[in-house]
Amino acid sequence: MTSSVPLSEPSVLPNPVGNSDYYYKMLANLPAAIYTCDTNGYVTFYNKAAAELWGREPEIGKDLWCGSWKIYNAKGGTMPLDECPMAVALKEKRAVLNEEIIIERPDGQKRNVLPNPQPMFDNSGGMVGAVNMLVDVTENKSIKESNQKLRLYNEQLQQFAFAASHDLQEPLRKITAFASLLLKKNYQGLDEVGLKYLNKISDSSTRMMNLISDLLAYTKEANVKKNFVRTNLNDTIENIKSDLEFLIFEKGAIIESDVLPVINAVPSQMNRLFYNLINNSLKFSRRGVIPVVKINYQRFSSYIKIIVRDNGIGFDPQFAEKIFNLFQRLNDKHSYSGSGIGLSLCKKIVEMHGGEIFGVSEDNQGAAFHIKLPASLLLE
């Protein structure tokens, strides 16, 4: 093979299509890497894209099989040039498709390539050579490998979080149980300071258990396979109202909803999405004001929008994006319970369904959470 030379415009390339300058120029300037060989395997034509991919310009009629510096199989093993896909196509008179190879340029850089060699035949059926189009898949390969590593790291992280959370729950249960027993058995013997400390222990351990429970839910939902099925959102809201029945009764809350669509979704995730939003509306209600939660539905050409609106304490607009961050809390933990995971989980669920969620609010003016989902999810 010849040594590497600076790449130039393909002005010296032979015309493989007779006197048709139009087709010659078209092939020579195509962005796809294309070259041809005769029946003996000698390179008879290559275009600029092929030379750029190889990192060199092969010698017409001297270089065999292709213009690559060196070739390896997909696993990195050395591949003799006379066993490359173009050589196989010519020797066996058949197309060789989807057999990835790795080529090495003169500068040592390697590229992952999908060759597509096709034998060419004349009108009488005799083979006259072969044409090959090379597709550089290096970037796709790199992205794929990065995604695989990222998925592996995420799985390992989720497994760690799941195991760690379970291991943390047992000692917390014991702390809560023994604190409760101590309060019951020694209530009369404890002074005001002792009672205060025990109550703080009990409250702190309860909050920690709730935090772990929410973290487990976040880990679980983030790892759920997308088993999309027919999901009636009206039934989802009714089920949530039943689950929150005591809290709704206690606060005298009013929950109103438009007729919602039936969509293709993961039912458990839809339930958790709207449960978190409605529960938040009830939890962050204004003192002395009856909580009112309204769920509105709008349909557009490419998406649907569901808005969960309340008349609660709201939030400062500058925190509209931060509220969806994991463990983000805007309120006093003693005045309002919560782990700071609920809205993060809502965002994760909506994104897993191909949509987006954002909040709109003013302090003490209520909050409105807008959920946009692709119209392609609609079933009815």
C-alpha cells in the first residue's frame, strides 16, 4: 500500500461511468464515501468522501480491495485485506451487508465503518467489478457505548440506593419503636426537657422514614419499564380522592375536575403523578381558607395539557424551576411535612411519558402545575 499523502480535490480520479460527466461529478462530490474495484479487486474509482474517511488517497489500479491503511474486525482483531467485505463480495459474487469493520488511518486514528459492497454485472450476467459505500458509524458507536455505560452506572446507583434505603429503615424503626415505648412507660417520670427531646427523636425518625420511603419510590419509578396500557385518568383522579378522603374531609377541601382523556400510559405512574400534585395542594393550603383544587384539560393538535390548580400558599416565581430538583424544599419543615422528592418524581414520570411539566405561581396566590403530554398518547 502507498504511504499517506495530503488530500486534494479528486481531479485526477478516473471516470467510472463512461463519458457521462454529470454522473461522474455527482459521484465524486457525494458526501457518502464510495469507491469501486475491478474483478481482480484493484481500486478503479474513489470519491473525496472516501479519501477523507481513509485519511489517504489510494493509487488507482495498484491498491487492492480498498484504500484503508489497516483493517480490523468489529472486536478489534486484525483482518487481512483479502478478507475484507469488498474482497468477499468480489470472490463470492454477493453483497456483504451489515458487517462492521474498523479501519485505521495513517495517523493512527481508528473509525468504525459499515461497508456495503455490491457486485456489478453486465447485461450478460458477467461480473464487471463491485461498488462499495462506507458509512462512518464511529460517533454513533461512541454514543451507544456511553449510553450503555450510563445505564450501567444508573442501575448500580439505583441498586445501591434501594439496598441502602432498606438497610436504613430497620434501625429507624427501632429508634421510633423504643422512643414510643419510653414515652409510654416513663411518661410520668420524664421532665419537660426529657419529653421535648424524646418527641424530637420521634419526629426526626418519622421524617427520615418518610424520606427513605419517598426515595425508594423515586428509585422504583425511575427504573420501571414502560408498560404502557389504557389508562382512564378520570378513574385515576377518583381513586386518588378515595385515598385522600380523610385529608379532604379534615380540611373541607373541594376538588373539581374536567372530563379527562383516556391515554396510553403507565397507570401506577399516572396515579403517583396526580396523587403528589393533589396532595401538595392540600398540604400547602392557606390557613383559614378552604382548599380548592381544580383540574382542567385542554387539547391541542400535537399535545394535550392538564393543569392542576389550587388556591394555596403558592411559591415565589424565581423558584419555578428549582421546585423540581431532588430534595428541594421551599418551606419550613416543621410547618409543612415532606421530603422534597414529590415534585422531582412528578417531573421524572412526565418526562418518561414524553412530556414536560412546569409550575406557575405567586406567593399566597395559589399554584398551577401544567402537564403537557404528546397527543399521540390519546386513546379516546
